[in-house]
Amino acid sequence: MEPDRNYTWDDPLLPDAATGEVRGRRQLRSPASAAVRSWCPDGGAVVASC
């Protein structure tokens, strides 16, 4: 972590793209200043971090 950055707690989830069931979760500290989205081309996973 960089000392001059403002960090907050994020709780990213890993949902199952077909059922919406939460497959994983981990709390971490991060600078939440932007939204980032990513997905698998086959539709198997979707990830969003804000």
C-alpha cells in the first residue's frame, strides 16, 4: 500500500454467471477510485470492482 493513498475496504464477490450464486468472497483494502469490469468470452465468469 502506498502511504499517500486513501484506502477503503472492498468486499469483491465471484458470482456464478449462470446461477448468480456467490462462489467466492474476500475482503481486502484497496483504493476504490474506479470501476473495473472483466468477463470470460464463454460467459463462465463476470468480475466487477468499484
